Amino acid sequence: MSNDERQFLLTAVWMFMRHGQPARARAVCAALVDDNPRDGVASVALAELMLDSGEAARAIETLRAADVPPELAHAAAFLEARALKMAGREREAESRWSRYIESRKGAARQWTA
């Protein structure tokens, strides 16, 4: 699949989600992840749709298999923590979120130069 085709399908996912058609969005996301399980963008979207359906374990698996781009690190950490909590794994959820927060500290988080 070309990058343009992938971008088109991700745009379709966004449109389906925005217009209240999560089943269609999920079908397209699932196809993208089946094609490339490491696709971080499609995996994050699919994980969110899985969580909306109460599928915490599958969402965790999907997120952990993906190469999430830096611009989606916050969303992935939040979704994974949410999935862990939903699965009854509260300590792991707190640990996951804390690891994300700790990773964001340092020079990149300073307000002044």
C-alpha cells in the first residue's frame, strides 16, 4: 500500500468516527493494522475503538505491537493506561502513566530556555 493510499484510509477513519460510524472506522483501522501491525497511527485509532467496545485486552495488545510516532505518545500512553484500568490492572495503569510523565520531564519540558 502506498503512503497516499494509507493517508486516504486514515482520513476515511477520521471521517467515519466524526460522523458517528465507528463500525466502519473500526473495519478500516483493522484492515490497516492487519496490513502492518506496527502502524502506530492506525493502531492508536483502533485501540480507541476497541476501548469503546470494552475490549481492553485487545487494545493493550494492539498498542504494544505498534511503533507509535512521538506525536501520538501522549494518546498511546493515555489509552494504554485506560485499557489497563479497564482490565482491572490498576497498578499497571498507574505505572504506565507515571512512566510517560517521567519520560516527558527534563529540558524539553522547561518553560524557559
